Amino acid sequence: MINEMVQIYSGNTSRDGMFIYEKFITGTVVKVNKKSIRVHMTHVKYVTNGRIVCEHDMNEEATFTFWKTIENRQFGKNAGETVSLYKNKDYGIIEIVMG
């Protein structure tokens, strides 16, 4: 998993379930522990109502702690896969497909 590219996601929805604000951060896993991973983040993109409103490079590292495993993911790009979710309260959630 070290050197694997990951996408960190966070967002808010309106009352009808539409995403009104989303943030996508791209990074690389630099360290793996039993219950956490450390990620070096290099790029962030902000999206409002489906349109990119800002994007820029960044140079930060953060630890994401294991949250839970989902077997047979029901939706999204990893549908049908077993995934582990890691989260960080400041940056969001990472979804990693388990081999």
C-alpha cells in the first residue's frame, strides 16, 4: 500500500441529497500502521454544485485512522469490492480496495 495514490473525499449535501460542496484531495500513502495510514497530500480541488470553483497544489501530511470495512460495496466506483475506510476529521475519508 506504500506509494499507492489515493483520493481523499469530503462534502456536504442539501436537504434533497444533492451535493452542494465537495473537496477532493490527491495524495500518496507514505506509511502504514496496523490501524492507520499516513498520506502526503499534493493537490486539492473544490467543487460546488458540480463545478470546480478552485484547485491548487498543497504539501501536507496527515494520519488517517481505520474506520470500518465494507464487504461488497453497493455503490460508487468500487461497487462490488471489499473496501476499507480511513478517516481524518480535518481532511475527510479515504476508500481503499482490499485485494
